[in-house]
Amino acid sequence: MIIHRDRVLAAVLLSALFLISISDLSAGYSVRKADISVDLSADSSARQIIKFYFAEPVADKSINYTLSEPAKNIEVYGDDKKLTYTTIAEGDDYNLQLFPDSPVSVLLISYTVDDIVFHSGPVNYFFTDFFFGDTLLEVNSELKLPAGYEIYQNSYRPADGAIISDGKRIILEWNETNVNGSISFSVKYANTDNGFVIWLFVSIILAVAFVFIYSISKKKTAEAFLKGFREDEKKTIAYLQGKKVGLQSDLQAEFGFSRAKSTRIVYELEKKGLLRKQRHGRTNKLFWLGE
């Protein structure tokens, strides 16, 4: 059995950050329910817990879970019993191999990842995307903001999330049924401390004064945005950033993409809010929505 968590990146647009955390569960195993918890910290790290409920006990002697970024404080449980594991670097990925000694009905994996929140001025951005393969009957999710932070301009997805509080922290909760293979969550949030606002004002003045430092920072931000995208996606992003509006057929001709490949790229970028497509004859007109 293979569970993949793939391509973690931090990136910024004026409208959204795409910090992509992809978890892909092998379609060979039936999962009836998943519980997801993401606990964001003020230091830009996150504690993530994923709990899979299998329709039937999984009797495999090893289970693989792939991380695209180094993780720490890893804990793995099968039916509340702590499992042993090894971590093996495979290219840019880190393969977490789990060893249950009996069939597993409920699998829990938790770990901490550093630097997965991007900061742009007063706004913090977080985005995560999970793929499960088959349709799940139920997915319960929660996303906890750090203490002293609030949701920025009511910006979060899915839009039907419930906002609650434990008296110290704001928590977003979702309950989704009949999830068709994947689910995405995102939030923008900001510090409510007045001292932070003063610090931001001083930072803006310094940024204006030091134009060179700003230009270097802007370049690094662009590099961070492209980090983690596939090469064909990077080409498409650069193409549409220049044109703003283009045809999918022209994109295929420009880079020699097949129709199937260009359709996949357009689907991925549209899902992340980077472009909008509109039917245009036998092709699609693509509108760039990013900066």
C-alpha cells in the first residue's frame, strides 16, 4: 500500500498563497473516512495529523508514505498501537516506510513541517491539497490558527467551513461527504496585535527607503512561487504571465504539449486559482489571474 504526500511549496500572489501539500492514497485500498487536522504555529511550522479509516483491515507488512519535505516529531499508529518506521531519501522525496505487525483498520500519521506558511506584509498564507484516489464517504477536517491571529478578510476555502473558537484560538472546521478523490483547504490570516501593525508600518517605510533590498526580495518571492511546480507548469505560467490571455491550442503549439498534457496543466493551475478558462471554438481561451 502506498500513501503519497507530494510537492510541498510556499508561494505568494497578492490574492493567495499556494502552499501545496498533496496526499495521494493508493486506489488499491478502500478508505471510508479520513480525519485531517492542521495546527498552525506562529513560527510558520505546522503539526499535521491524518487519520485513515479503512473499509477493510489492511494486512500489508509495510505501508509507504512519501513526504516531499523533511519532517520531524513523526508518530505513526495502527489501531492505536505505535508502529515502527524508517525514513529513506528518494531524490527530492522522503519515503516513510511503516511496519504494522497485524492488520490495520485505522492508520494515524502525524508530523511537523517547518516553514510551510508564507508571509506577505501582515498577511499569512496557507494552502493544502489532499488526494485520496477513490471517493470517500466522509472527510472531517480542522485548521487551527496560531493564538492571537484572525482570519484575514474572511478568506478561506472551502467557503462552507464553520468558524469556532476554543477561547484562545480560531478554528476552521469542515465536514464533507462523498468527497470525489480530492479536497483542498486554504486560509489567509493576520496578527491582531497592535504592536504588529506598528512594526508593519516601520517595515513598509524601510522597504521604500531601500529599493535595492526590495528588488532582491521581489526576485526571491518570484522564485519561491515557482518552486515546486513542474517544468511544464512553469513554462505555462511564464507564457500566460506575459500574454495575460491566450488560447490553449497556442500553448500546445508553443511548447509542443499534447492536448492531454495541456489539459492537465490547465486543470491544475485553474484549481489553484491561477487561471480561468473559457470555451473558444474547439479550444479554450485562458485568462491569467495571478500577478
